[in-house]
Amino acid sequence: MALRTVLNEAEMGRIALAYVKRKIHNDSIPLNPEKLRREIGNTAKDMGIPPEEATQFVSQILEEAFKEMLMGLSK
């Protein structure tokens, strides 16, 4: 099967989101809210996106990851 040379934006977004979710699942995240907020803010600034959007993105991803972790504990 030949590789396509270009992915569309929706495909790239889907892959990026899956990658971020996997990184969150496998790597540690600081539980200190000030440290995490600072990290999100610095990353948002580097990426040129509003910090509020970056914070909302991280909040949604972490909420999902935390729920999955709690379900895993109750098995």
C-alpha cells in the first residue's frame, strides 16, 4: 500500500488527539495546579494559541484520562 503524501486537517487532528491521549496515559502529569497552569501557558504562548483554549483542551483530556484511571482501579 502506497503512503499518501498529504493528510487533511481533520485526519491530522484525529491523529494528534490520539497521540496526546496516549502520552497522557503513559507519561506522568504534574498534580500541582500552579505548575501545570504555568506549563500550559508557556506551551500555548510558544504555539501561538490562546491560553484559555489550551487550558480547556488539557482539562478535557485530563478529565477523560482520570475517569479511565478510576475505572481501572475498580476492576
